[in-house]
Amino acid sequence: MTFLGTAFTEARLLAYVYAYEQASRERRPPSVVNPSLFRCAQPGGRQPQTCAP
């Protein structure tokens, strides 16, 4: 879902998004949606077990 608005409506959009997240309980943290964003680079090319928060 995408929330869009006109210029200078950021505060109102954030309020709508927050209300939607609280009502729907559909929010998933980024580490669940795309775990590859949280892989760490190790010196020497070794892959770590995990470095997700």
C-alpha cells in the first residue's frame, strides 16, 4: 500500500500511516520482509552467521 499526498502534507500522511499500522497490525519489520538487507560484509569474504538486529 502506498500513501501519497500533495506538498507540505507530510504530517497528515504520517498520521494516516500510523493509524493504519495500528488498526491493521500488518506491519512487518524490514528484516522479515527482506533479510538480505541485514547481511554484513566480513573481511576476507567470509559470510557471517547473521548480523540482523
